[in-house]
Amino acid sequence: MRFFLPELWKAVNSSDPRTREEAGRRWRENDARYAADFRALSAALPPAVLNAWERHGGFHDWQIRELRFLDGRKTLRLRLSDGETEDVLILRGVSRFRLDVQSFESCLGGRLCWGFGELSRGPSGDWELSVLCDFDNELQFCFTGLDYRERALKNPESGKEQDL
């Protein structure tokens, strides 16, 4: 993570008002810097991914319901949910990944949640996705392509869960 740093996120939630105030100022600065970076690369994103990222606030506080490698770890399916809809990000051409899951103690409801995500381009031109999950956990992926799907969790007419 370059902008949404775990130590800064902790400080924003500090019980000390001065610490919170200073961290909040730094957080807003980093948020503005990331927004500029994101705007610069947004034209290269598939339109459906860009639309979902912006519409869902970068998936902040969405549950990570599934993280599954397919095709011998070359494809990763991330199922995310806000409780009403479920979005699937499919990372293709995965060349590197890091799952740094230290503890589930700080997870909301004991589940891994997407706190803040950063999309960027690496030196080779590949996509990089870093996700800060709660305070203690971070995910990082390097990949060549990104796809997106969305569905309502429940059919509005029947109230039953729909298949993805």
C-alpha cells in the first residue's frame, strides 16, 4: 500500500484527539494523491470495472466472500458483497500474489473485509492491486487483465439467492 497505510488507518481511529486530527489530515492528503493516480489510469480499466469501483466507493467495507485461484493460480476470482449485491472481480494472468493475513481479531464480524484498495500499474505495465483488510491483513496481486460481474444476492421476486 502506498497511500492507505495500516498505521495511518489505526491513527485515524485513535482515542487521542490530536493523533486522530493529524492522521485525518494525512489521510485526506493521501486520498487526494491516490484519486489523482486513479484518474490517470482509469482510462485503461475495463469500463465495467471502473464503473463498479466508482459506484461502490472502491468496495470499502465489502466482505470478501471468496478468494479462489483457478487455472493453476493464473486466474483469481474475488467475490465481494455489501450484503445486497455480490460483485466478482476476476484477475487474469496472475504472476505474483501475497496474502498477509495476520489475524481475524480486528475483522468486522470475524470476516475478512475490503477496507481500502489501491489499483496501480507496475514497472512492467502489469496491473497491481493492494487491499488493506481491517488493520492487520493485506492482500496484493500482480496480473495482466481484469474482468467484472455483478448480481443481486436475492431475486427481488422470489427472495431466493441467485446463482452467479
